Amino acid sequence: MEIWIILVMVLAVVLGAGGWAWVAALQRHQLHGRQDRWRALEGRFNQVTLDADRYERSPGDALAAPGWLDRSSPVVRGFSGTLKRAQRDRAELERSVAPAPGRAGREITSGSRDPASGLNPTEADLQEFELLVERLEDAYRDADRAVRSTGWSSPGALRVPHPQFLLDPRWGQAAVLPRLGSLKDPKAAERSVKEFLDAAYPLRRETALKALRERSGGASNAYRAQKALDRVIQTRRYTADRHGFLWPSATVVEYWGVYRTFGRGADLQAQDIPPVEVANALWFLLPEDRGMPDEELLRLAQEHLALTPGFASGLTQTLNEGIARGLKSLPENVQRTLGEVAPNGVQLPAAKPRIHQLLAEGLHEGLITGRLQRQPDGTVRRLRVQWPSTYRR
């Protein structure tokens, strides 16, 4: 065999071995990177657990938020259930992740097992774990704020009909939109958009996108905000209901009893109110012991939610008033002739106000979701008498 052929074969073997080693090193580097990201998520998950437990271990923390020690509190019980479900979901997720190639998991210096070293998580696994961690962090943030706002006092002291409503500080407040955080890079933009939605939901994607563009400060930032919004929806942090309103994926809309007002000081218009929010307001306005006719109930809701007629309705009313004044200035014979031709008067037809339609949709939503019920006499009264301690999965 020619020497050059031998040299070529040796070179091919060396290149092949080198290429295989390079691919193996790259795969090992990528694996270690995914494992590090898994460890970071484990740290965030464990931190919430430690934060929730520290009140019993630290007198100073307990004095700062004594409400956490009240195990009879629905808010504390609600978060405890959320934490247990999250721990169960985490264990199931870890069992579903493929093991690391050739590794059974190594022991770290403390003697406790390092779960991430024995796992080979995919991008989908990491995404699922991150969603789980974010849900738990959001639930703890809401519960901690509610506990600190009440201390040892009863929810009635804050004029809240159920402790669950303390989880959302917007209960009964004007529907305002927050400022938008940093958009300097895709990761920061994604975090800022999620924080924006956390303070603004429920709202339609088109409304959210318009508000994000107005607050982004430039075309490039607006584009980055739009991409971040798409990413937040794609990763199932937020999902749309059948009416097109975006909700945090961990929120059980059936259990969500919050409503906002849409009058003076609100950033959102009447058309931005979801039917379930109207239904919640109707539930709040109804007395516990009796029902109310539709007309009376919807009138109270319109006043309570600070809903005002739109421009078109006001314009029609103004034009009709002008027509009436003009007719009065005509000679009597002309008025008499017009009266014979149009015995009901000369008026522009007034379309049914959009607000009435929104309120009717909210009433229907309340009836089909079990918040309200129709009585045999036609009146509407509360069907739900109690709410769950939390609206989070």
C-alpha cells in the first residue's frame, strides 16, 4: 500500500476522532448549561419555600408579618395549597426528565444529592419548570401582600366581602395601566411585558399591544415589546379566554372575583371591560338575601363601574335636541303638517348604547358561570355564597 494512502487514512482517523471529541464536548457543554439553568430554577423554587417558612423560624420576620402565623387565614391556607400542588408538580416534572447520559447524579459537598447533575433537561422541560416557578412566585407575592395588608385584622375591616379579594389590590379600583420596564434586550423585554400584564390583566391582546407601543419609546423598542408579548403568550404564561382577554395561565377565571372601575382616572375604556368583571361587580352589588330586577341591577352596575355613554350616543341626543328646537321655530302650519306626516315626531333613531350591551353580556356571564341565578319571579340574585381562598391553580 502506498505511503500516501496510509497517511490519508491516518489523517481521516485523526480528524474523525477530533470531530467526534468536539461534538461530544459541545454536547457536554450544552448539557451543563441546561443543568445550570435547571439549578437556577431550583434555587428560585426553594427560595419561595424558605420565604414561606421563615416566619415560624424568625421572631423578627414574624413580627413584621404576623398574619403568616394565622393558619386559620384563608389567604395562608390558599397559598399552602398552592405550594403543595407546586411541589407535587415539580416532583412529577423531575421524574419525566430524561437522565443525563452516563450519569446517575453526583453527591455535592454537603452530602445532599444534586438532582440537576443526573438530569438531561430539554428546552421544553426548562420552559415547563420556569412556568411552574413563575406561577409559585406570583402566588407567594400576592399572598404576602394580602397578609401584610391585614395583619391580624379581619377582611371586613377593609370592606372586602371575601379574603380572596385581598390577593388582587386592584379590587374596586380604577382600571389604570402601569409603566413599562426596561426593553434593552429580549430577556429584559419579556420580563417587563409580563410584569406589565400582571398589573393590567385581563385585557385584549390588541389593547395590550397598543399600550405597550405607547409606552415603549421608539420603533425598535415597540418591536421588541411586541416580540416579548408574543413570547409570553407562546410560553403559556398568558392565555386568552373565549372573549379574547388575556389571563395569567395560573388564574382560574371561575374563582376570580375582582372588578375595576372605568370612569375618571381609568386608562381603559368601557369596551375594554371583560364580561366576567361586570359579573363580579353585579355579584358585589346584589344583597345577600334578595334578588333585583335586571333594569335596576344594571343601572346600579353602570353607576358603580363609572361607565358613561359613548360619543355617538351623546351626539345623537344633541342632534335630536337641535331638531326639536328647530321644529319649534317653524310656523304653526308647517309644524301641523309635519305632525300629520310624522305623528311620533322627527327624530334620529338612537342605537342601543354599547354600555347596555356590555352590561347585558356581563349579566349573562354571571348566570352561566354560577355567580348569579335567575329567580322564578324574574329577578337576579347571588348563586355563589362563598369564594375559594385563592384563584390560582
